[in-house]
Amino acid sequence: METTNGSRTEINFAKRIVIKVGTSTITYENGRVNYSNIDRLCRAIADLMNSGKEVVLVTSGAIGVGIGCLKLPERPTSMRDKQAVAAVGQCELMNSYTRSFSEYSYVCGQILLTKDDLLDNLTKSNISNTIEALLEKRIIPVVNENDSVSTAEILHNGTFGDNDTLSAHVACLVNADMLIILSDIDGLYNDNPRTNPDAKRISFVEDITHDMLASSTGAGSKLGTGGMYTKLTAMQKVTSCGINGVIAEGSSPQILDSILNCDDVGTFFHAKAPIV
């Protein structure tokens, strides 16, 4: 289904935005931090904050960055090694965000979640209160799965299983107006663009169909954990909560501006009226 800019005009009214960035966007293939991309991302978020928006950043990359920091030849296979690598990578990841945001006069705060945190009502309320307090103080919450103590993301059998799903839960928790998932692919296609050069990008999605989900299975990058399937199920969740969504390619420094200018980039997922 084709779309015009008019189909995306609701983007103009988005005040609270959750941005999810994938491992492939903020690291090189060898796992080392892509400081240029992180700096461009932080500058774009700072510009959004300057314009009056509220931004929550959900980031992947702890294990990927840890692999690069420790100069490992490949992703570890044992659980204990993956968790140790994640602990190292999370420190470097937050250092990178802290440095870059400070260049644009912003402070960020780290929030690490496990799969159980959003299932317990008291803990869920505490998380919500913390994020609200950070946003009130114009501090940028940086959320990640706590890989060092949770096996959900690493094994893909937990409540989240990946940070695409986590970002959808966070967007619903904070009553966001929009979820933007930045990836290494510029949206949803009618076929796999990596194998079919004639595949066409789908600009606008009113409803996520069973066929879309069935054709989107497959892993993400070798350092990341999510693929298009997890992004679609994340969009399914947020649109059912009345939140608009966009999947777009994250390496371009102007991508957030383009999305919020209602340009025809990525794939826009239209929110449904939430069930009450």
C-alpha cells in the first residue's frame, strides 16, 4: 500500500518518542564501537530535546560492544561468558552515550531491565516513576536489557527475547506517542531485499498481517539478536496501544529529522484506537 506524506501527519504531533537503536547501527562488524554513528544519534536526539520533545533511548549492543572491547574473534557460546562480555560492553556503551550527550549539553541515565521487572506491578510502577522523573528533569533515559543477570535476551525464550520487544514494552509503559526502531535495513519490504534486488519497500502499513509475519522470519546481524520478525511484533504491540511506529535505517545522521518531517522514509505503522 502506497502512502503520501498526509498519511504520516500524526508524526508532527508526537511529543514523547521512544527510539530503539540496534547493535548493527552503533557498532562495526568486528564489534568495535562506531563512535561516529553514536555521536550522530546523540546529536539528533539532543536536537529533538531542544525542540521540546521527550526522548527515551532503548539501546542494544552490550554483548556486541563487549566482544569488540575484549577483541574476541567471535560471539561467546557459554552463558557465563556471554554475561561477562555483556557486563564489560555495557560500561563502554554507557561511557560512549555519556560522552556524546555531554557534547550537546545533555545528561543521560541508565536503566537496566530484566524480563521480570515489567511483570511485577510494584517494580513496574517504580520503573515508570523513574523514567518520568528523568524526563521531567530533561535527562535522557537509556534503557537496555540487563544481560548480565537475565538470560531472556541471550536465549530468546524470555518475556522480551530482544530489544525490539523491550522497546515496545517501554513505549507502552511511558505512554509514548511514537516508537522509532532504527535498524540496518530501511523498512519493511515485500520480499527480502538482500536476496531479491526487485524487492519493494512498503511505505505505509495499516494492519500487520499474518503473511507479513510469516515472511519476516530470520536472524539479524551476527552481533545482534533481532530480525524483522521481532520488529513487526513490536510494532504490533505498540499500534494496539494507540502508538504510531516507524522502522527505518539508522546510519544516516538525518534519519530522525526525515521521519519527523513526515518524509517517505522507512515504514510507517499506523496506530489503532487502544482497547479500553
